[in-house]
Amino acid sequence: MTPLKIPSELFVAGIDTDAGKSLVAAILTAGLGGNYWKPVQAGTTPHTDTEWVQEVTGLPKQRFFSEAYKLLLPASPHAAAEAEFIDINPNL
């Protein structure tokens, strides 16, 4: 049997708020000893997803990268950006 090869980069996606994306990302980050980056944070209260993942995993702060965009509206990234008149550049 060939051993499982885990990719060096993983992307977690879901189609709804509270679908479990942050929980899955926390499990993968802690379990695989990885780093965490959420490029677009839409909605920042009571905390960001990055802050939550860091808190629940207990991993050091240097394993987490700042968001490229922090948007106030808790909605899909494109809707939150539109509400704040921000263009999201996918090439960051």
C-alpha cells in the first residue's frame, strides 16, 4: 500500500456561515503542524477566525498570518467588500 502524501498547502471552503470551516482549519493546522492564513475575513466580532483558531489550537502566534482584508460585514467576501467599496485583489 502506498502511503498517503499530504499536500503542502490546503484550502478549506464551505458555502455557508457556521459550516465548520474554521473548525476543520484548526484541526488541520494543529494536526499537521501547519501555518494558518485566512486571506479575507468578513465579520470581525466577537473575534476573527484567525484569533479563534489560534486560541483553540494553542499554537504560537508566529504560525498565523494576518488577513489581507478585514471586512466588517459578516457576509460572503464579495458582498462584504462591495458594502465597503473595496475591490479584492486575488493576486495578493
